[in-house]
Amino acid sequence: MIRETLITLSATLKAANTGLNERNTDRAFVSPVLESIGWNLSNLSEVVADYKPMGLKQGSEISYALFAQLLPILLVDIRPLYSDLSQVLPKISATAKASPSKYLVSTNGVQWNLYNIEGNPVLKMTIDIRDNDAQDKLQLMSKESIISGLLEKYINELPVPNISVDEIVLKNRGYKVSDKTHDALNKLRIKIMTSRSVKDQEITNSMIVELLLDLFLENSPTNFSHMEISNQTILRQRIQECLRKYAAK
């Protein structure tokens, strides 16, 4: 059933835009996945929406707590479609740590980040619903897989990913940065960090990319020629022209 669901979601994704809020992201992408791996979202003894442990005064609510044997075994935090998941964990960590659940998954509908939240939360697995292995990985979050220890066995056997925080930040908005671009960003960031005498603020890859995009997008309505862009080479040339015009101001 999960295979058919992912096929449907791929088609939905092509027609969707990035303007979906959390509720609609849940309806269109998250709930169908959870139901296809066996969770009954209409069962109030199995699923609690807007979850917050009793007695916890501080901390944000988490979209769903999925229960087995009267205890939550998986927390599901939902964010708007394609949104940045890199800053989500600090906002919900108090709620997650206060829960008996061992696992938390944070999702923007496309990417699912699975954390072990015993002690300090640790990212254990990242799933993209467009990847070939998404079906098998998502199935590991079923009630049966968690109770039987299959999920724990799988993530314990995974190699420790050699991915920097900056790379994760750049890859989780629904499009991916190439290794070449990421390496170039790293080199630029290192040059910036090692050549300055006053270090008021950490400079990250994502900060550099966001500033560059802001500069381009602020000027693209007037300086960017939008007509007849048929391929990447032409698009690159038009962007270069736009930035040259901005620099010449």
C-alpha cells in the first residue's frame, strides 16, 4: 500500500506549490503515508493530535503522538511543504524529551527526519519520498516495526553519515545542491572565517546562499530577462547579466 501511496504523492508533488501550510501538508502528504504504513489516525487510543505530555508547562505541541500499549512510541512533527527542517528540533525538544517515546520524526511532507530522542536527540535517518528506498524506510515507522525492534535494528546498523550540518541545511528544501557547489561554498566560508579579525557571528554555507539569493531576487524583477530561457546554460547567462547590472549600480 505504501508503494501506491508514494506514486500518488509524486504526482501530487508535481502539481503542488510551496505555499501549503502545515494542515494542508498533513492532509496531502503526511497522513496518507502514516495510514499506508498501518497507523489508524481516526483511532483516538492510537493517535493523539496536538500532543503535549501532561504537566509540561513549556514546550510546543507536536502534531501527532502515535501510541502502542498506552504509551507513545513515535512522535510526528509536521511543517509546511518543503520548509526548512534544520531549525525545528530546538523548538520541540522540550516536548519530545518529556515524552516516553523513543523516536521523533519531523517532516515537511517530502523529507522525513527520524531522531532518537533518548537523552540528546540524534538524527538517525533521513528519508525523501522521491527516493527509491523511501518505501522500505517509511515502512520501518509502522507500529509493528517499532514494537518488534526492527526499526532500532535497522538504524543501529546504518553507517554514521559523513554529512555536515551545512550540507543538511542546503539539501532539505526540496531541491539538492551538487557536491561541486557544496565544496565551493565550504572553501568560500573557510576563507571568510580565517581571514577576519572580529568574529561576531558564525558564517554558514546556508547564510551565504541565502544572502546571494536575496540579492538576486531583489533585483530580478527589473534586471532579469525572463523571456526564452530554454536550458540551464541560458539561465546561468541571464543570472550573470542580472548580477553584473546590480554590481554596476
